[in-house]
Amino acid sequence: MIIHDDVNFPAHTFEVPLLVKFILPLLLIITTSSCTCANAQLDSLSCEQKKKITLTATALTATTGYILLNELWYKNYPRSSMHAFNDNGEWLQVDKVGHAFSSYTLSNQLKSLYTWSCAPQKSIPYYCAVTSLVFMSSIEILDGRSAQWGFSWGDMMANTTGSLLFFSQEKIWEEQRIMLKFSYTPSTFASVNSELLGRNFQQRLMKDYNAQTYWASFNVHSFLASGADFPRWLNIAIGYGATKMITAKNAADDVNNFQREREFYFSFDADLERVRWKKKWMQRTAKVLSFIKIPGPTLEIRENGNLKIHGLFF
């Protein structure tokens, strides 16, 4: 296959990179949780004091995230009145799966903070899901007021799905048996349209949907009968991605003749939170890294029916 770097692809307004939307609030949430849950002096406070700190920290985190994202990204583009647009046909819906992953992960990371704050156990799933959805919805509002993008109902549905996945598992099982995870493997297609897909590793991590894979990771032990002889931490993961996407939509590419394809994966994974860590800092680290898929042997199935076995795939 010949790849031409100088092809003029049709102009297209692409969304703010999903990971830009996700990483900033995630970092703020992790920082907030670490500064509270990991602080011995704060841990000795009364429940009433912890609740006040949590409410204040959550409000400040949300406001800070909104302002920073606006200043770092949206400020550089022209504004408009609130409007919507339909991007459901873009990127073979990899971005929509990513939105569900983002909302789910934010909900899951917030659980430690609300548990520390002495929130009623039955209320924690509500608090986590709603807070995550507010984070993601505020970013969609920024999209809606930008002339280059628009409010996406598809994104909102995906955000809601992710929060509901966390919420429903907490209410039914009081634990997360099915986790949404992320992995990244550099693709060869970013160089074809680097303006859209990124010119370096940092940009491509954010922008190149060809390189991103999203996983539903199932903890087998939690579904088995009590006392079953199966590793507590070993998961089975089902992944989704796509390849040969040079533009958001299926635009004609007569030079390279790329035919975009969906990709499905079956692999092993590990639930780091179910490992019996000896140190508290190890437990906290496992919690923070719980959204990353662990590399493992993987079966890849292309949309055209082709199969490929990876000895180790991330």
C-alpha cells in the first residue's frame, strides 16, 4: 500500500480531542482525591468536616477544570450562539465509545473521594455518576458555543451510558465487575493527515483514533460461585477500535484508497484493584491506573473477517 503525505484531504471540523476533555478533569479529580484520602491529618477530621472539604474541593475542581479547558483550548477558536450538530457518523463511533469510557472512569475515580467523605454508602453511586456527568456535560456546552464544533447529543448519550454503567454495577453488585479501559498503540496513518491526527506522540495520543482501543474488562472471579478456584485479579477483555481513518467521515481518498475498518479484540487483562497489595500507596496507585488495559495475548478480528493473533498487544 502506497502512503502519500502530500494529499489534500477535504476540510472538516473535527471535535476537540476526546482525551483532552478527559485527561484534564481526571487529573484534577485524582489530585483532589490524593490530597484528601492520602492525608493522615485530614483523615482524622470529623465526618462533617470531611463533607465540607469534599463539597468545596469538588466545586473548585469543576470550576478550575472548566476555566482551564476554556483558556487552553476553546479560547483559540471563534465563538457562536449555542447550537448542536450531528457527529454520530464520524470515526466509526470510536469517539462515542471513548466518551462512555471517560464518563465511566471519572465516576469510578470519584468513588474513593466520596467514601472518604463519609457519604452514605447508598448515595455514593449517585454522587459519582452525577458529578461525572456534570463534568462531561459542561465540556459539551463549551463545544456548543464554539463555531467550529457544536453540542453533540451523541456524545451526551455516550457520557450518560458510561455513568450509568458505573452506577448500575454499584447498585446491583456493590462493586465494579465490568470496567471500561483504554489502550494506545501508535498507528501508521497519523503521518498521512498529521494536521488532523497529530504531528508528534503527544498530539497523536489525543487525536489519532486509529491508535486508540477501548475495552470492556470482565472480572471472571466475581461472576463465579463463592470459593471458586480462579484468580481474583484475572479479567477477560473485549476491545473495540478502528483503522485506516484519515478523516472523521468516510471521505473519498483516491490516492491511498484506504477502506476504513472496525476492529474487535479478545484478550486477557488484570484488575489491579483486586490484587492484595501490601502497601497503601500501592493500593492508591492501582486505583489511579485502573483505567489502563494491561498488555496481553490478543485475538484481533477485522470487519472484513481477517484474523490476527498478537503475542502481546496493548
